[in-house]
Amino acid sequence: MGLKLKVFRPVLAAIAGIALCAAAIAGTAKADEVAVGTVGGPMQGKIGGPFTLVDHNGDTVTDADFRGRFMLIYFGYTFCPDVCPTSAVMMAHALDELGEEEKKVVPIIITIDPERDRPEGMKDYVSHFHPRMVGLSGTPEQVAVAIKAYKVYATKVFEEGWGLDEYFVYHSDVTYFMGPDGKYLDHFGSGTTPKVMAARMLAHMRESPPRP
Ligand code: NI
């Protein structure tokens, strides 16, 4: 699928962003190893929870609106130069690998940068990755609730000479897989291939089928 992401800063700034994202991956690698390969595992009950956000059409949605479907959730931001678009592409490819089961899963991007990522911008962003991808934004307070519930690390990084609205967000790079009851099932760190993601999702889907 074609990526038409606009270049938002000069090359130097982009390189700085890559370094930040790489550091974020290194920081989460250890925690990730603990739970990978375990069904439910030590993260069960500790990840996820209620949220109220605004979708890419401007409608208010809550976590309860997704009940009955599996959620594949990534926290990122549209200005991210590399890691977020890569993860969104991986999500879309993993859905492709699911075949017929694909329809049971909702791919969701929740912004960690609500000041700059408004619903209209999220709509444009998610359209680059998957036709059913949902982009969620909201007030900083609403987003903070979701970030806390999913134990996401996100912090703004400013460089000298940049304006107040010019920053990168240093963030964890994890994709969550949640059940039709909204509860945590699994998560995928960066570097998990779409094939592996799909195989693990299918295993969970056999164990936790959507309620009729
Ligand atoms: Ni990113």
C-alpha cells in the first residue's frame, strides 16, 4: 500500500526523531521479553481499561463501543517520522494474514499527541494504512486516561530553537491485542513479523471467540 506521509521537518530533525524512536524501542525490549509467548501471562489484568475518546469522524467513542470485536491497538502520533508508520503498516499486513478472520479485528491508532493530532488529521493518517483503521484522539485529559490504562510511555522532546508546537514524542512501541470483552490478550513488540502477529492473534481468537 502506498505511503504518502508528508515530510514535516528537515532531514536533521528526522534523524533526531529516528534516534529517539530507536531509544524508545531499546527501553521497552526487556519488559516485552517477559510476556511474549505467554497467553494472557503476567500482563493480564494490568493492561487496558475504560477510555472515552474522539474518533476520526469527530464522534465520541468509548472502549465499550468495541465490545464483541477484537482490538489491535497502537499508541503513536502522526508526526512520527518512522516508527509509528512502520508499526501501522505491520498492523495492516497482520490483518491481511488473518484471511476471513480479519473482519473480527478492529485496528486502532490512539494518538499520544492530542494537541496536534485532531480528528480530521487522524482521518487522513489512518486512511494511508487500512480502510477499517480507526484513529482516536481527544482532549489531553481523555488521552492521558488511555495512555495510563495501557501503560504507555510518551513524553515530548524539544530541541533548542524549536517552537512550542515543534517536538518529537519519545514513546514506547508496542501493539496490543485485546479480546471481545475488552481484556488484554497479547502484545507485540517492534520486530514482530505480521505472520507471527497473525498466528498469535488466531490462537487467541480460537480461545476467546466473540460472543454471539
Ligand atoms: Ni512513533
